[in-house]
Amino acid sequence: MGGEPAQIEALNNISTAFMASRALHVLADLGVADLIDDAPERPDVLAAKLAVNADALARIMRYLSSHGVFEERADGQFAHSPLSRFMRSDHPLSQRAWIRMIGYGTWDIASNSTIR
């Protein structure tokens, strides 16, 4: 005994790792990064442009901000971080298409073929 908390934490980190990648896939699919320029933007304004739920969008953006994707300002607006700029479609090294492609059920297919 003795290492249990660290081992449990390691398992918890592994079991929830998909959450950040799935949130990234959702925002890339929506094109959120393309709607933020140099000025920060309010999540309700972004949500209106995307026709999505403002509270849900704010929660996903806040979650990704904790991982360095976007920056949440004290006033609740979101700005680009160095990472989120690569999610813009017009960035010369844009990763948006890759993030969208890898998010389309790849792991669902893998898990179904392994289990069945």
C-alpha cells in the first residue's frame, strides 16, 4: 500500500483524457477559432453566430482554457492563446482540418472492432 492515491489519480487522468480532445473536436468542428480575431469575444456572441447554446459553449471554452486552448479573461470574454490560433482555418499551419478529421468517430470504430 502507500502509492494508492497517486495510482488512482493516474487512472482518473487516463480515463478522462478523452474529454479535452473531444471538446477540442467540437470547437474545431464549429469553427469557433475563426470567429475570434485580435479582440476577445463574449461566448454569447459566439453562440449566437453559431446557433448553439451559449452556456454550453462557455463551459467548453472555459474547460479548454484550463488546458491552454483559448484564454478566458476576467470579464468572461475569450481570446486566442498561442494554441487556439492554430485552430483558425486561415492560419498557415492550421490544424483545424486534422482535429476535425481525427474527431470523427475514429475511436468509436476502434473500440467497436476490439470488443465485438
